[in-house]
Amino acid sequence: MTTQICIVSEQLIPNLIPALIMRPERVLLVCSAEMDGLGLARRLRALLESEGFSVQVRTGLPSGALSRIVDYVRALRDELQRTRPDEALVLNLTGGNKLMTIAFSQVLGPVAAKTIYTDTAHGLLEELPRPGEAGGASVPLDSVLSVRRYLHAQGLQVRALRSEQDAWRESVRSRRDLTRLLGRRAIALASFFGAVNGLANQAQDTRGERLIEPCQHFTQPPRGLWADALRQIRDGGLVRWEGSTEVQFADLEAARYLNGGWLEEYAWLVASELRPDDLALGVVGDWEGTERGRNELDVVIVHANRLLMIECKTLRLGRDDESDRDLLYKLDSVGDDVRGLFGEVVLLSARAPSPLIRDRAAHHGIQAVGPERLGRLQSDIRDWMKQGLFPSR
């Protein structure tokens, strides 16, 4: 029987990955009072148990004073050797502070069958040499994290994924050409998006759950590019329009699509063609142990155990200062919790973000991507999949 010993730290994902790869019969989580108080051992235990692992938790690990940590680890070693003498130990040194790493390495390293470290930044599982031995081994990390696993580790309990619904996927396929057309013409259609957004928003109730006023009116009959785009939308069965100011939305789904849903579908479509390890749209979840309420994430990609979250906006950014600040604050708050150490957040806008918005987003570690990048969004996502970084251009 094999037991993997993990030191619980705020970054749960690097501890989760080797367990999923090596599949030990048992995982022993060693936790300080600080980490226990944050509920991290409980979360990691629940996640591992949902994957079929037998899990035990040991609390009381000192977070400071090397001599105290060494005494704790010695007591743990002696207990394991006394009660489970035939058990093979795998020591996972990915978590914990430096003093914990030193203590566990010194005390348990000599008796462990393997000592490992997860180098998520370089996609490697490092097997460290035993004391007195040279070498070691670097093994490429298997891709073991899905959207659900990644978000669960970050504390977001996923309740629903809209992209898992067969009816939704069929609808997306049926209007794929229209979605790509809107993406390609985003720069020229900026003002059209603003007008259609407003009408689609007025057609729905305040919660976006019912179509209450399907008939809406432009201020004047659409002409030129507006008329061309509206004909394409009409031919796709989303609206009725006969050349006048009146437009009638076919149903709630059509109103949601024209209220900005098309941009989410565009991002999902171009990403899906790259076949990442996992991809989801419309991720609805609740934060564990908080009263923050329900969150919905637009598009989430997980590849090579890394996460890319794309928030999609078709409204004009940079016009309402208070609204912009609120959007970036919420996106920064959610993004920090969702992405962890190895994730990125992109704000994808169908209308050109102002320089101020770009600067504010960058201050929060968020890339603001405008319509000029929609045509090469797929290549940007491909670069992220290969290099772990979303290109800054």
C-alpha cells in the first residue's frame, strides 16, 4: 500500500495534481492551524474523496520554529513506522513553507520510497534524489484537471455548465456562421452592437429570464452595414425584420444571443476547434463557506493543468466610470479566486476598450482585448495552450 503525504497550503492544485497522477491508495494531509482555519484541508479532502481516494487529515503542524516542526514530523514518522511498517511512503514537498519543506525532507526523506515536487510552471513532476544520492528525474505532468476539478480546488462548487446541454450545443452549431460573421465584422459593427444590445435588453425582464416585450424599435430604419447584419440575423431565424424600425425577437434565446451571448459563443467556438483538455461556457457555481452568492463565468478553458477565464462584453467600456470600476473590481475579485497561481483572466470586448480601461485592467492583472483581436483570438488561445501565457500584443 502506498501513502502520499502532502503538506496543505493555500495553493491546493499543485498538491492535487500528483495525487491524481500517481493514484496512491491513501493520502495523508498534514495541516497547520492557519490552513485548517481557512478550511483548506477540508476542501482538499472532499475533492480527493470525490475522486475515490482514502484520505486522512493531521492537524497541528507548527508553521514556525524549525525545532518544533522537526519534532512534529519525527512523531509522525515514528507513528507511521510503528502502525504501518509495510507501507510505502511518497513524500510530496510541493506545499508548505520553507521550514516545513526542510523538516519533512530531513526527517521523512530518508524513509520515503519517493520524494516529489510539482513544478506546475514548467509542467514537470520532479522526483528528488534520496539523501546521499545524485540525480533525480523529471517527468512531464499528465493533464488531469478539468474545469470542475480546477474550480472545485479554488473553492467554487460548479452547479451547472450551459455548454453541457445538448440543445444549447445544437443551437450554437446552427448559428455558427452568423457568430463568426459578427466576430469578423466587430470593428465596423461597434455602434450596431450598442443599439441591438439595448433593444435585446429591453425585450427581457430585469433578470433575463423571460421575454416580455419582443417587439422593439430602432430610432431609424437600419441602413448599410446595419441592414446587412440584421438581414443575416433575420435569416438565422433570430428576429423578424422587414426593413422598418421595428424588430421582433423570436424568443428569449435570441434576445440573450443578441444581448451579448454571441461573443461568448464566438470565444467558445474558436477555442473548441483547438481541442483543449476541457472547455466550458456559462459556468454557474457557488463559493464554498461564504455568502458571496452565485457566480457565472462566461468561458473557462483548462489545458495542461492551467486555467484561462474569458469574460465577454459587448457594451461600450470607458463611457461610465463607475460602471467600469465596478466591472473590473468584480472581475478582479472573482479572477483572483478562480485562477489561483497558474491561471489568467482576459476581458474580451466587442467594442474597443478605452486606454484607461486597458490600463486599469492591466493594474489588476487582467488583459483587456478589443475587437481588433477577435480575428486572431484562436491563435492567441493556441499560444496560451502551448506556452501558458496569453499573448500581450
